[in-house]
Amino acid sequence: MLPLMHPRVVPVTTPGGAYDVVIGAGLLPSLGPRVAALCPGPLTRAVLVHDAALPGPTVASAAESLRSAGARIEQVGLVADESRKDWASAGELLRALTACRLERDQPVVALGGGLIGDLAGFAAAVYRRGVPVIQCPTTLLAMVDASVGGKTGVNVRIGEDLLKNMAGAFHQPRLVLADVATLGSLPDRHLRAGLAECIKHALIAGSVPGAPAGMLERTRGAIAGVLARDPGVCVDIIAWSVTLKAAVVASDERETAPDHAGGRALLNLGHTFGHAVETLPGQDLLHGEAVGLGLIAAATTSQALGLAGTALVDLVRGLIRAAGLPDRLAPGADAGAILDRMGHDKKVSAGRPRLVLPREAGRAGVHADPPVEAVRAGVRAILG
Ligand SMILES: NC(=O)c1ccc[n+]([C@@H]2O[C@H](COP(=O)([O-])OP(=O)(O)OC[C@H]3O[C@@H](n4cnc5c(N)ncnc54)[C@H](O)[C@@H]3O)[C@@H](O)[C@H]2O)c1
């Protein structure tokens, strides 16, 4: 089967590996030949780790394509549930890779959202100290963010607290194949959650050399088309985000750039607030929904610090609403509890949150030690 439109290819170059992100509609049937072309010898075996909730034909299309390229396939279906993105699931996956004697040059193919990509990527990073991983994202969030850049990870539970991505490895994929046809079965709520990351990218684009020009305006114009699942608009918005992320990770693969240089830390815009509210009892928020709220909180913090005007807060809230995302928490959330949780975020340096804060015109910067009153103003802006 031919792809429905000519795919877009965004090259990613990092010290840890160079690869293409191929974006288009109807690409899964070309997966096998594309993977085979990357192998040093014939493609004899691959492990296909897929989201168990994907429609049968999506999984079959990927499996058939890999088989047609000569590979024997081991299929592992996993449930995409944050509470199961843990050591036990990673261990199960490592047992499956070991049981089928996957060799060092034979790939793990991840077919699913960011959760499956993170788990499969982590297993591929540590199995035999690293086997190739191919990312085939099936959510908008994974297409625009999680599948690119090489971060993999699992959550660690301490008592009642699920600490997200506390363990992980950098492991760049050999190929990312984003087939927007797979978005056809993605529930609306998850499509909207992916838009939050697109909005985040648009809000930092002015501070990222190499990002597409006019990304904020173009993203604003694309939101309705994405919600209508127009394949061409989806390909466009994914390509802009991937181009931006490729530029960021090329210069700062491991998030070690100093604060003034921005680098990969800029991608955390909205995430320190977002992580604090994501697992708040009584909220039931998706990651992207929490990030959307985090973007509003971060813009409000900028305003409180005099770094931005009300126009920016209005712009961000307007984009979040246009994407159909919540712009306030459900009633009952407590500002103190959120501030407390922010102290536990990974992006905390020496006990103080390091916040990425947006400014006008799609620019953003890292702030090492924002005054608590400004942060509290940000939290108040999203209380129900
Ligand atoms: N590695 C990174 O750089 C990075 C970046 C952002 C987020 N993440 C991680 O990604 C995860 C969130 O990813 P996500 O939003 O893609 O969520 P997800 O993988 O949990 O998928 C969301 C839901 O959609 C379902 N689903 C996925 N694709 C589908 C499809 N095509 N049709 C029907 N249903 C489908 C899944 O079963 C699940 O219920 C989190 O664990 C987060 O930590 C990683």
C-alpha cells in the first residue's frame, strides 16, 4: 500500500545518534523495509512492543510489514497505564527479549503512545547494554514530543506517591515513523492532550535557533484542523514540533546546558507546575492536560514577575481553551499542596524550583529561583 501523501522527513542529529523522523499518512506498511534498510545485515528478528489497546489492524499492519521484510516477530502487548510503567513491566519486557534471544543488532519496535515508547525504549537501552529501538508513535503527544530526543524511563513508587520517570536512560531511536493514520482511533481527549505539547513548543520557538518561523501563529491557526483530524494539518503541526525538538536536542542532548543558554530545559515549560498537579488526588488529569494548566500557571508567574503582560496570559489561556483543554483544576485543589509537590519535582535544584517561564512573542527562559509569591500567583490562576 502506498502512503496517502508524500512523507515529511526531519533529520535529528545528536552525539548519541543521527536518525530520521518520517511523518505522513499511511506509513506503517513501509515500516519493515525502512527498518531493514537500517540494519547492517538482513533483518531476521524483531520484537514488536505494542499498546494492547491499539486496534488489531494497526498492530497487524506493523507486524506484517516487518515480516514481509524477512523478520521473525515476537509480539508483546502492554497496557498503557502509568501505574504499570514501572520496574515490574520493564522486567517483563527484559524477560521477553531474553527469552526470544534478541541479538545486539536486532531491533525493538515500539508501537504506541509515549508510555509504551518510554518503556520499550528503556528496555532496549539496558538489554545487552543497548539494542536498536524504532519508535512508531500512535498518539499526537508521542509524535510531537516523546518519540524524539532519546529520553526513556519508568516511574518509581514510594508509598502512595508515583514518582514519574525517576529511572531511565538516554537511548536515541534509529528511526521514528509517525503515521498520522493511526491517530484515527485515538480518543479525542488524548488528541487534545497532545495539542498541549504543540502549544508548549510554539511558546518557546522564539528562543530556539532553528525552530520554524512564525510557529506561534501557525500553531494557533492549525488547532482547529488537528481537532478535525485533517491529516495534512496533523503532518504540518507534527513536523514543526519535531523540527523544534530536533534543534533543541542537537545542541543539548542530555539537558546539561547552563540556565542562560536554555537548551533542553526549555522543553520543561509548564512541566514543573504540570507534574505537581498531574497526580493530585481528585483531579484525574492526563499528562498533556496537566501541562496545559502548567503553561497557564507559568505565564501567570511571568506576569507576576513583570516578565510578561496580561496579553501573554490571555494568549496562553486562549490557546488552551481553543484546544479544548481544561484551563482550571477541578474544585478542591489546594495551592499549598501544589507548591509542596513542586518541591519534589525532578527539575528542582538545591531545594528550589527551577522554572521555565514564557515571555511575549514565543520566547522563554529558565529562572533558577523565582520568589514563592510569584509561583503562588501562577498556582492560583489554575485553581477551580
Ligand atoms: N520520553 C519523552 O521525552 C517523553 C515526553 C513526554 C511524555 N513522555 C511520557 O509519555 C507518556 C504519555 O504519553 P501519551 O500521552 O502518548 O500516553 P499513552 O501512551 O499513555 O497513551 C494514551 C492512551 O491512548 C491509548 N492509545 C495510544 N495510541 C492510540 C491509538 N492510536 N488509538 C487508540 N488508543 C490509543 C493508550 O492505550 C492510552 O490509553 C507518559 O508516560 C510520559 O511520561 C515521555
